Amino acid sequence: MERKTPVLYIVIPCYNEQEVLPLTAPQFLSKLQDLTAAGKIAPESRVLFVNDGSRDDTWAIIQSLAAQDEHYAGICQSRNRGHQNAVLAGLMEAKDRCDITISIDCDGQDDINAMDAMVDAYLDGCEVVYGVRSSRQTDTFFKRFTAESFYKLLNAMGAEVVFNHADYRLLSSRVLQEFANFKEVNLFLRGMVPLVGFKSTSVAYERHGRLAGKSHYPLSRMLTLAFDGITSLSVRPIRYITGFGVLVALVSFAGVIWAVVQALLGNTVSGWASTTSIVCFVSGVQLVCLGVIGEYIGKIYMETKARPRYIISERTPNMPKPEEKEP
Ligand code: UDP
Ligand code: MG
């Protein structure tokens, strides 16, 4: 399928990235220029930074980049809302201004050279192109183990995600128009994108170490993200609880019969330890189950409030107007 040369917006969330941004910003720009020179993307393409309420000089750096070169543009969130919301803000801003977006982190970890293959796949007719890590050589054993367990756990719990794919992906504005109708407040983008459908493919890339600065995703935040992902996308944990409840009930029933038979036979002994253990075990199980169900109720509570998922407080002056996009 022949497509017209697309306008590309590279969407980059940034939170306290003053150390790494001056290093990676020129790399994104030169990638944009290379792709333009190769005739794969239109010259109106942009590098779009989303400042996620940084407390350091990140926004000042973005503003000065935008003043230097019109291919840099930036939007600023009114406060820190987290990576997923920052990416969403950027994608929603971009969707009426471009034909395709590529979301990528600003720390240089994801190989920007994979963008060529992503754009090629779009030109071949794909609407979604997932960046998939080919290896995790540079990650520590611990990071690799926890990250890979993360994907396995998500899939086991019914949240379908592409293995080893994070948030480095190409989305066409066609897909983003549909994606805008997914109104949920609890965001887990990598699980939501496959639900939109459309023709998709993957591109493998090498994941490097961070160029500068430090990660915002320690193990605790990864666990939160995994739990959020599961409970946002799937009710399988509740179903497992039901199954487990049935199992415990059956075992208890057998226990009751056994106890009655023992009592009739006159074998009753003062079983304080066993009684206490059972009470403790079952109440522990019940609390865990209540917690999981409570988590879903919490999600429903947040969804019913339907608060805005992002608030843009500022845009760089060179940000094109949505209606300026050519038909
Ligand atoms: N980030 C963000 N808001 C946050 C935390 C992180 O926009 O609250 C951005 C951050 O600037 C980076 C990306 O999300 O571009 C990924 O974060 P990081 O590199 O710290 O995570 P890791 O790669 O270690 O998983
Ligand atoms: Mg990173």
C-alpha cells in the first residue's frame, strides 16, 4: 500500500531530566533530519517533549531548545502525573497535528535507529509498530529477572501485553483517534494499545543503559505498575479468588464431616493448635481476598470521578495549531 509521506511526532516524556536531555535532544533531532532526508517523513515533523511537572530545569531546557530549532516543540503538564499520563498527554496533543507518533523515553536507553524500521512498517500498511527489546545484556541480572517476570505475571493474570515491549512504539493518528475514546483514568498504555486493534507488527531493538541521570522506576514502582496493569485490564484475580474460595469451602466441608465422625466415635481431643491454625489461615486468606476486591473498588471509585488525565499548563510558542495540519 502506497502512503503519502507522513508527518511524524516523536513524543518524549521528561521528568527531572536536566542531565540527560541536552545529550539526547540533538540525537532525536538528527534522527528526524535523517528520516526527512531519506524522504520517509515530511519536513513538518517534530520532536515533542512533554515536561511532566519536573522540579529541575527540564522545562527551561525544552523552551530554549524550541527557541533554537523549530523542529523542537514542548508542552508542560501542570504537575507531575507519572510516565503513562505524560505519554498520553503528548499523544493526544500530537494526534491532530501529525500522521504518526513514536513514543520513546528521553534517557537514550531505547535505540533510536529502530525508528527507521518502524516508519517503514507504517509505510507498508501497519498502524501500530511495537518496539521489542531483543536482549537485556546491559541490564543487571536482577533487573532482567524482575522485568521478565513482570510480563509473565501480567499475561498469566489476563492482561495481554507484548513480551518485552514497553512504551517505545509507533502509533498512527488513525489509531490515536480511536484510542481517544478509551476514557479510563487508570492508564496502562501497553495493555490498552492491543485492545484498539488495527494491523500491527514488532521491531526488535537493543536496550542500552541510561546515558545520564537515574531511573525513576525502582522495584517498588515496577510492582505498582504490574499490579495496576493487571487490575486495570483484567478481572482474572477476582475469578481466581472465587475458585480458591470454592476450594477452601470444599476442604472445610470435608473437615466438618471428619470432625463430626471423630466426635461420634468418641475420639474428640482438645485440638487447640489445629483450631487456631485454621482460624488464622482462613482469616489471612480472607483479608488478602478482600484487599484484591478492594483494589477493584478503588479503581471503580477513581473511574467514576472521571478526573482529567492530564492538564497542560503551557506550550512552547512554536507548537503548531491542530487545524494547521494538512488534510
Ligand atoms: N518519566 C515521566 N514521569 C515520571 C517518571 C518518569 O515522564 O513521573 C519519564 C522519564 O523522564 C523517562 C521515562 O519516563 O523519559 C522513563 O523513566 P525512567 O527512565 O526513569 O524509567 P526506566 O527506564 O528506568 O524504567
Ligand atoms: Mg529509562
